[in-house]
Amino acid sequence: MSNFIENANWRYATKKFDTTKKVSEKDLATLKEAIRLSASSFGLQPYKVILVENPELRAKLQSASWGQAQIVEASHLVVFANITNFSEQHVDEYFDNLTTTREIQMEAVQGYKDFVKNFINTLPVDVKNIWTSKQTYIALSNLLNAAAELKIDVTPMEGFEPQKYNEILGLNELGLNASLVATIGYRHEEDGLQHLKKVRKSEKELFLTL
Amino acid sequence: MSNFIENANWRYATKKFDTTKKVSEKDLATLKEAIRLSASSFGLQPYKVILVENPELRAKLQSASWGQAQIVEASHLVVFANITNFSEQHVDEYFDNLTTTREIQMEAVQGYKDFVKNFINTLPVDVKNIWTSKQTYIALSNLLNAAAELKIDVTPMEGFEPQKYNEILGLNELGLNASLVATIGYRHEEDGLQHLKKVRKSEKELFLTL
């Protein structure tokens, strides 16, 4: 069997973490690299990934997350925050990175750069923010899949109040918005959910051939 | 090194596919299973995944995809289509599946079911459609990661005209909307992009610790 499929079957949205187990620095580095390598629209990675380590912040975020215990009990807490009002400056930064990484002159990609700028300039701000938010879902999925390979549990969460997160973490001032949350750690042996059968649509229900 | 990281470094958004190579039925089944196992909000999988095999449809879709050649040249074409106006009926279907899969009575999950229905009923239609669309990005990422393990190339695409896709594939009538496209196959040896260094934000640029 494919490792991917085996790992995907192993994972589940953990609700109760073992508070005595911490993800090692080495594994954390692998998870961050998995996030960093995520695909995104034009490769722009229009978001920041915030590791919340401060216990007081985590306690405040729990109140903004329907009180869910994993916010404070998991080994690590990650907030994927999309860039709001993604601008030409962000595109410039990407192309600076591209030309440096690939050791080419800007002239060689100027046409493409103009195309990308034109694309983002045609989007109204609210549409642009939805677009940047969507990209965080790809990064989240990379985290889920990479963690499962390491037998590390991750709970993806949309069940939180973004505006409160933005206030608590000072994201507005950074031009960011809390899009997704993930708690990372190790399942508690008492978390009964781990023993339940995974519920998924059948292949027949999910797929359509045209 | 983690296999995940190795595979993520191997993949890239392929522009030129080798038209002589087809993804086998066995590998396609693995990719479909990877998509099927994707995480989603409440586990609802609010989308369909469409395999477009009809060559005439693929030709029409190319015109609705900025003319990009991979739409017709790749071995397989997949359209992730989110459910529009996700309704209580969809929630009922999920819970029917859940109770059957886990062999439990509906009474045992009635409170949770009411909670999910209440959640979706509070969302305006446009917000609900954004929410279902976002879930397709997780499924896309599963496809990317599972394919990379099999050394199969996938090009994720937002560069297409959703309304034209909806018309060509008859998605409106099915209560669906084209959210994301992926072309699947094998990179052509002449695709120069495969030799370029991957461009990603540095760890310092992407991550923030609070």
C-alpha cells in the first residue's frame, strides 16, 4: 500500500492530546519545511504561519476557539494567517526572491511579473482576501500529510473567531487575518475518537466521470 | 530525510506533459483514494471530483483555461467542484453515512447533527460557497502529495474560467461550481521548468513565533 494512504488512514482530528509529549525540534523543523514547500497560486505563498508559544496567548485563544481544549493542551499551536490586501509590493518581493534563487535578471521575467500584478490588481479586496485565505488550506494539508508520516497528530480547525484571533495576536497591524488553526502533538490514549472508523464518502458518491 | 519533504522537493507545476505516458488504473485508484481520505470541515467533503475523459470536453475546457496545453495533453484531467448552497440535506447524507459506517444510532449524534445544521444555516449563501470551495484546496493538496510519492506529476490550476467550466460540464444543474483544476500525468523531458530551483519564502520570512 502507498505510504500516503496508510498515513492518511492513520490520522484523525485529535481532540484530546497527551500533554506530557512534546514534538521535538527536529520534527518541528520537518513540519515547517513541509509547510514551506506548499504549492500556492503563482507560488506567491500569500500568508504567514504563526507558531504561538506564549501560554497566556494560547489561553486567550482558547476562549476565542469555542473553548476547545486542544488549543492549550497540544504540544504546538499554529495559526495560518493570510495576507490581507495583497499588493504589488508582495509581488515584487516574490520576484526578487525568484530572480535571486534562480540567478536570473528581472528583465527575463518582467512580462510574467506584469501579468501577475495585473491579475491581482483586477481583484476587489474582498475577493483577494478569499483567494489568499484559500492558499492556506493547501499549506494546512501539507502539514497534515507530513505530520502523519511522522506519526504526529494534527487537528485542523476552522472553529474559532478570526476577529478575536486577529486582535489577540495583533494580526490586523501586520496586514494579516487568521484563516486556519492547527494544533500539533500526540493523541492521548484516552481520546476515544482514534478508535472510530473514518467517515468518508464512497468513491461512487465522491467521483464523477464525464 | 522525510519522504514527504523529498517528494515535495521533487514535484513542480508541470506545463508540458509527455502525451505518450498514461497514468495506470492502479495508480489512478491510489490518487482517488488519497483525495477521498482528505480532511474537510466537519468531515463533510462538500464537493465532487470530476474526471474529465471525453476529449471533446477537454478541448472545450482548454479554451476556458487561457488555452493552456496541459488541459488536453496531460494523462488525466480533474476538476474539483464545490457544492453550491450546501444544505441540510447534505448534512443528513453525511450523518446517514456516519451512523452506517460506525454502526451507531442517529440518536447518539443528534445533538452534533443539529449543531452542524445550525452552523451551515447561519452562513449566507455566498459565504457558504466560499467555505465549500476552500475545502477543495485540502483535497487538491492531498492529490499533489500522493502523486509525488508515486512520481506522478500534477499541475494545480486556478487559471481557468469557472463559469465557462460550469457551462461546459453542466455543473450548475448539478448544484456544483468549478473550484480548482488539476492535470495529472508525466513531465515531458523537454519541460525546462523541471530543472529550475524551487522558489519559496525563507523560513524566516514565512514563520513568526509569538
